[in-house]
Amino acid sequence: MYPKNMLRYTLPLLLTGGVFAQSHQPEFRRAEIRGGGGDGKCTIEVIVDGSAEVEISGDGATVRTITGDRARFRRFDCNRPMPVNPVSFRFKGVDGRGRQSLLRQPGRGPAVVRIDDPDRGSEGYTFDIEWQDGGRQDLGSPYGGGAPQSRRAEIRSGGREGKCTVEVEVGGSAEVEIRGDSAVLRPMSGSQVNFRRFVCNQPLPADPFEFRFTGIDGRGRQSLVRDPGRGGVAVVRIDDNGRNMQAYTFDIEWRGGGAPVSGIPERGGFGGGRDRGEQRQADIRGGGGHGKCTLEVLVDGVAEIEVRGDLAYIRTITGEHASFRRFQCNTPMPDAPYDFKFSGIDGRGRQKLVRSPQRGGPAVIRIEDRDRGREAYTFDLEWR
């Protein structure tokens, strides 16, 4: 009798808990970097009804619902990204009716803050984390002595061939990852790293032709470890054997990119030469279930849209300048998503998926509008 009764009462609880735990997906947020001197500081505000945990690493944070209604971000502001090994790390709960506690200090992983809200209804919780910048390498950390740094390119149009010039400071080993008009500098060993300059005449396309890498200056070694023809991401590794940080400069150059134009008469010239394109960050609305993004764009001719994470870039191939109307997601699209699906919703012309993100790299959608005048096109991207 005892085992049967135990099974009778515990099984529904286990089933309920299992379904409940799967009903809310984590929400990711990138910090708004506001700059400023002094100690490092981030302020995070989240909405919680039950229990949740917030993980912070570099300039990214994830809130995970443990119990109750879906937890979500209201605000994530920093004066700079948090390093991997911050000195004198401090956590301070600012407001909220329940309990906030630091579960894990950063060093061998992200900082983790737990929030427990005991009352009915959702409540806003705000907390601060502060630190002094990290020192030299901690051998147990994944990135040596500093946190990854991200930088948007300064776009200075001109010339038919694509070109970006990158200048960084490195003391040890680091990798620079470039996709579109964004770059991430990741320390692999040694001391802090720093961006000095990132200038392009156009964003790096998904499939650049005749891609070339040239190391310009720096006392150590620079090498291309990943060609962007395999996924639209270029990765350059820098190995510096000196004692102090050293400036390194390199160029990447290419011709064109993307799918070739075929069978569509040009009405405004090739977009890659005159049209610098347009970038949009997703409006993250949250929500459970599978991942989904809805995009609406205006096209008069031919255009391609690249989507990766919470960023999208539209490039005019022919015709008038293509532009965004709407870009909404319930969560950023992960790298290599499962069960990826593309659905064209409306628009008089043709929409097709020309690159799936399931093997890495961005999703690329091509739109061909054959009639005169601009037309609105809407499509959905879904995944698990």
C-alpha cells in the first residue's frame, strides 16, 4: 500500500513540475553600454512572480524562470562589460519586496543572482553589481584575464570592393570574430584586450568573393583561422609574446557576396555599390513555446535579409532602397537552431530561404519583387 500511495500522490506533482518547468524559455538581453569612468557597474531590473535566476557574463545576461509566471528584463545598463575575473566584486539589491541573493561570484563562470518573490502578482526587482577591472590571467577561466569586447563598425562608404580595417591591443593571445558590421574581441590568454578601431566601407556579407586577409603591423603573429565563406564569420587570431600590450592592425577585403542576380532587370543599379543597407535590432517581446521572429520589409526590386541572434541586416541587390518596417522576436535566434522553419506570409512577389542557420551562420532570405513600386513583405522564422 505504501509504495502505491506514494506513487499516487507524487507522480502528479512530478508531472506538473515537469510541464511547468518547460513552459517558460530563458530570456537573453545584451547590455546597453553607457560608458563612464571609475569602477565597473551594471544595473539590472527584472520582473519576477515566483522565483528566477539571472546570469551575467561580459555584456550579456540571461533570466531563467524557476517557478511562477515568466520572468523578464526591464533594464540592463552597464558602463562597460564585466570582465571574467573582476576584482572587489560587489552585489547590492536595490529594490523589490522579496529576497535577492548572490548565488555565485564571477570568476569560474558567470555571476548568478537569485530572486524569490513570495507574494501574488509580479514585482519589479533592481540590483547593482560593481567591480574593479580584472587583473592578469586566471588559469581556471575560459578567457584569461579579460572579458570579450564587442564593437560596431564605423561605416565609411566608398569603393566597389569591400574593406574593413581593425586595430586592437593585445597582451597574450586573442581572437577577433567579424560578422556583418559587428566584431567581438575575445582574450584567450594574457592580460586585458582592447579595441582601438573598426572601420568598414560596407558590412562583411555572408558569402564574400575573393576574400583576403592582410596583417599590417604588430610585433607578434596574426593569422586567419576561419574564412567567412564557411558561414559568414571571419576569425583572426593574434599571438603576442611580449610583456606589455601591443597594438595590432589588419585589413580584410572582398568582392561582392550573397546570391548572384539572375533574370531580374536592374531598375536602380547593383545595391552593393551604392546602397549601404540597413540594420535593425529585434524588439524582444518574450513568450513561451518555440522561438519565433516576424519580419516585415519594404522592397522594390531584389533584396536579401540576413538574420542572426537579435540582429538583422537588409541589403538591396537591385531597385530602390529596401528598408525594415518591423522585426519582432520572442527570443534571439540561437546559433544552429533545431527544426528551423521559414514561412512567407504576404507580398506579391517571391520569398525564399537561400541559407538555413542550422549549420551555423545567419539565416538569409531573398525577396524578388517584379512589379513597379514598393511592396511590403512579411515572413516568419521559427525554431526549437
